[in-house]
Amino acid sequence: MKLIAVVIISTSLLNSSCSWAQTPTPKQKQGMEQQKTNPAFSRTKDDKVEMNEEDWKKVLTPEQYYIARQKGTERPWTSKFEKFDEKGTYYCAACGNTLFQSNTKFDSGCGWPSFFEPVTKKSLIYLQDNTHGMQRTEVQCGRCKAHLGHVFDDGPPPTGLRYCINGVILGFEKK
């Protein structure tokens, strides 16, 4: 009986020490949670994502779905990232694709998070948008084609561009 108790206690200690040694960081936990519910989410892959609308509805919040898949817009000055100034990387909340670095973010006063340059040319897709009687350039995620916002030519140097992005569809990884 004592031998069985010693074996059980020893096994429990071994299992707990192994799991302690492998405890994920907060960044890893966040990515793991999103990956559990969203098969398209990856912070490392760059392959194109093809998912049907029903699957997107299952993995995105209603607000994220409205913006990313139905080309909606969040109300100005409501994004948690509008006045956010942490150092790190902004990524697509739908698929994990890296979009912008914090050192390219600026306060444009427009009510949405604004950036002057994407991480890479492949990070974004540019499409002509003539809705609402305007001529604009829509920007989508280069990996999953989520609607992110628009780009305008009234930004600061060195690019002169202002990427006006819906914060609901952004994620952030602290440096």
C-alpha cells in the first residue's frame, strides 16, 4: 500500500514538474487559444487562407466578422488601439498575419489607428473602393483577405501614406 502511494505521489510530482517546465508564455497562450478555435490563425505561417463564410462566422466575433468579411467600419474613437502606444507588432486578428510595427503608428486625429507603412509589401492587398460616392483604396490582409480599412495619401514622411485601420480586426504582440 505504501509502495502504491509513493508511486502515485512520484508520478504526480514528475507530471507537475514537466508541465511547469513547459508552461507557455502569455504570447504563446494567446496564440494557442486563437488557434484552438480558428484553424486559419498562425503567427508564423504565410500561406493564403481559404475559408467559407460560415467558418469565418464561427471563429470571429460578430463585430470582427462585420468588419473583416462584410467590409464594415467601427465607430471612430472606439478602438482600444487608437491611443495605444505600446511597442510591438500589430497583426490581423482573423489569421495572425503580421501587418504593422508600432514604430510606424502615428496619431492622425481621424479616430482610427493609423500607420504610415506596412511590415512588407505582401502584408496587404490594395483594392479600388468606389462605395459611398467616394474613390478610395481599400486595404485587406494579404493572407486572409480580411477588410482592414483604407489607405490615403495624407500621411507623414517618409511614405506620405495614412493607413486608417479598424482596430477591431487588429491584434497586438508586445515587443
